[in-house]
Amino acid sequence: MSFFFSGRSNKTFKPKKNIPEGSRQHELMKHAAATLGSGNLRLAVQLPEGEDLNEWVAVNTVDFFNQINMLYGTIAEFCTEHTCPVMSAGPKYEYHWADGQTVKKPIRCSAPKYIDFLMTWVQEQLDDESAFPSTIGVPFPKNFSQLAKTILKRLFRVYAHIYHQHFGEVVKLREEAHLNTSFKHFIFFVQEFSLVDRREQAPLQELIDRLLEREAAQNGAGGASGRSVRPTGGAAAASAY
């Protein structure tokens, strides 16, 4: 899936993560791209017959990192210390950063700072061959499933921030169809394999419900397009890392 970055300069925009050619993951990536081209996102997220689940999760995690990286890059100039002094998804959800290593105690920071921390951390995990092996025959670590869940949980928060705080800019840039399709793809994938807890999805639950209802009404055909409503979020505040 391609999104166009219009030359804006922001350190949060990370280099695209490429999967080595000739690797099994590269073949899976080509399969995923071909299936996405059919427009059936439900089919696109399903584990290909005979393939390893960890390989499939790894390939798609890299793809979502690239997608979200690009999407955030399109609105990064509007997400500043002044406009977004805290990392939030509406007034009821605020996120504090900690990675358990360099930042062990959750810290309250601006959205651009949080997202820079987040995307840098994700990039480090994807570049770590012991965590995301790309060589055929090298096994995935025992904690791979939990690591992938943590990465996807945190990437979800970037979607949530964009929808709640920057959807107006997305509409002005005419990127809402790209955002909606990317988010729908993400939700179908994490729900297919139970990778993001439902509680974590609460800030966008209204939007998720509408996307699923629309998909059901269309009998599984087509992607999310057009303008999406701003979700209202849940009833309780959340502060998490």
C-alpha cells in the first residue's frame, strides 16, 4: 500500500523498513501486496495456507510500521509541542512513554515526542535480527508474539492520535481515504490474530464498529473510504505506555 510523503522534514519520519529480497518474508510480502490488490481486506489478512504465523505477523508488522510512518509524516507539521502538548487520543485517553529499558518510569510528553520515541523504538526492534529474523532457518525468539503485540498496540495509538487530533488536517490534505483503508486493514489484521486487546482499541471503538458494520453491509467487498467520524472514546481516562 503506498502513501505519498510530500517532502515535509520531520525527524519522526523514519526510513522505510525494507524486507531483504530472496527471504521468505519477502515472498510473503509480495503475496500480501497481491492479495491487497483484490480489495478484499478480510482475505488479505488471513494466514496463507502452509505458512508460519510468526513470519506472517512479522511481514505485516513491518508493513504497518511503514504505513503509519508515512501517514504521520503527512500531518507531522501540524503535530507540535504547542498543538499537542500531551500524547492523547481525545480528552479521555492520554499515553505516557516508557520502553522498559532507557525509559523505565512512564513519562508525560508531547505527542510529537512520544511518537518519535515510539517509532524509534519500533524501528530498533524491526532492525534487530534476534527479534525479527529475516534469514531463512533462523528461528523467531520465544517472546516474539508478545513483542509483536506490544509493537502493534503502540502503533494503534498513532492512528488514534491522528483520528482524534488531526483528522481535520487529513481531510484538507485529501488523505482520509488512505487513512481509513490503512486503519481498516490494521484492525482486520489485529482482530484476526487477537494481537491488540479490546481495551486498547477503546479510543476508536466507535469508528471500528462503524467500519465493521459497513464491511458487513457490503458483504466483505471493498475498502474503507470517504470521511470517517471522530470517535468519542470511552468513559474512563487511560494513561499507559
